Amino acid sequence: MAISLFCYSSRAAEDVKGILDLLAVQYRDFFAEKFLISSIDDLKNPTTYSDSVLVEIALEYGMRASCLFLVDLNDKSAASLLPTVEAIIKNALGDGNVLILFNNEERR
């Protein structure tokens, strides 16, 4: 079973990319092998049906999302570190600028 954190942000995709690049360097022990950060999907102008659905999902939680990225659990033995990774992301992006959904269903 795959474990993914769907991370929606109201910040611009370019800003989020810069922040995530810094996190990958600062927290190399997390993001080198235990967790993998996907590329950023820019949702500002949804051009596909799936992008439109993602925008709607974020709106259900009160977030006007500009972009989305995933954090996938790569090392199953690190599952207990998910709350730590969530806290790192919320701290870096600002708690009010990010919505984290466990497997795109449960708010974290």
C-alpha cells in the first residue's frame, strides 16, 4: 500500500519549489531516501480534468490551491516520522498556506 501526503499550497508554484529545494538540503536524512518529494503541479490555471478535480478537493477544505506536490513514503520503516515531515512542511510554507491530506483523504 502506497502512503502519500498530498500537499496543496496557496503559494505560487515557483516559491514552493524554492522552499522544497531548501528543505531537501536541510533535511537530507528525511528527503534523500525515507521520503520522496514529487515535482510540483501548478494548479493556477487548470488545463486538465484531473487538475480541476484537485482544485475542487482543496476548496472543500477552504484552500484556494495554486499548486500541489506529493510526499511519498519510500522507506516503510520511517512511517512513524510522517508527523515530523508534516510539521517541517507546515513550518516552511506557513501553516495557513498549506493543506496536507493523507492519501488525499484525511486532513493532517
